[in-house]
Amino acid sequence: MEKRSYAWFERRRRTKALDLAQEQITKALDTVTLLHQAIKNMSEAKEKEALQSIENLFKVEKEVDRLRTEVFKELSKGAALFAEYREDLMHLVKRLDTLADHVKDASRCVKMLADTQIPNELWDSAVYLTLKLTQCANTLRGSLEKLSINPTEAMQGAKKVEEIEHELDEEYLKTKTLFVKYSEKMNCGSMVIFDDLIEFIEHAADMCADTADYIVILGSRE
């Protein structure tokens, strides 16, 4: 009887922690969407709208930090009951937090480029990169949402995340080659900042893929 009671408590604790993690990834996804909006607005010369999206992104990123702390608090309450699960979920939420950090860093680059002349083709490439990043984050969220109800589908979604990340990586390399094409039309400072921008986007996509790996691990434990 005691063993069955502990199992019930563990399941309740896992559900609560997973709910918080799902909320965290929703917020992390919001930062990706806001970054995409900001870059799209910049590509359309809508600087005011772009800067507003960036300010909204900063606020949401703080929520991601708060939720990470809440997940850790919740997991600590049941540490003795499901040590392996707790460790895996902690790794997952840390990666979600890092994902949001990379997105925030990318948005800072966009803000610094607000008063500079950037070739349209480069902005268009950045728009496409963040569109793929949004798809990556959306797929990741769907995978996490299915983790507690259909682990098999969750793991299939995680594999799809890796496929999208690969597509983004190919576009990232194509964007890099544009620096040679436009080297004489951009000042060095702008080029360095734009390079940082797409680097952070690529890092965010890598973090999506890393998070998906932990979804596969968690799904295999269900």
C-alpha cells in the first residue's frame, strides 16, 4: 500500500512539474515569435513596430526565467522519488531558458541595427531564419505537450525538430556567403553585429534540437 501511494505522489509531482515546463516553453516560443516579428518589421522599414516587439520580448524573457525557478522548486519537492526524471527535466528547462537567452541576444542585435543601412537581401534572409526558428519552436512545444499523454508522438515530434534545425542551418550558411557580396556596401560595425544576429538565431535553433533530445529521453522513461 505504501509503495502504491508513493507512485501516485510521483505521478502528481511529475504532472505539476511538466505543466510548469509546458508553460515555460510557451513563453520561450513567444520570444521566438516576437523576434520574427521584429526582424520582419525591420525588413519592411517599420522601425517603431520592431522596437516595440523587442521591448515585449524582453518582458517575456523575464517570465521564462521566473518559470525556470518555479520548475526547479517543484522538482525539489519530489527529489527522492524520481531522481532520474527530475534530472532530465531540469536539463530540459535549462535549455529552454538558454533558448530564450539566445533569442534575447539576437533581439539586442536587431535593436543596435535600427539606424543602419542593411541590404534588403540580408534582412530577408534573417526573416526566413526566424521563420524556420518559429517552426522549430512550435514543433518543440507540440512535442512537449504530448509527452505526458503520448510519448511515442512526442518523440516523433522531437525528431521533426531536428529536421527543421538542419534546414535552418543550411540557410544560415547561405546567409553567411552574402557577407562577401555586400562587404563594400556595409560598414564593418554593422556587418559584425549582423553576423552576431544570425549566430544567435542559429544557437537558438541548436538549443531547440538539444531540448528535443531530452524529450526523447523523457519519453523513453514514460
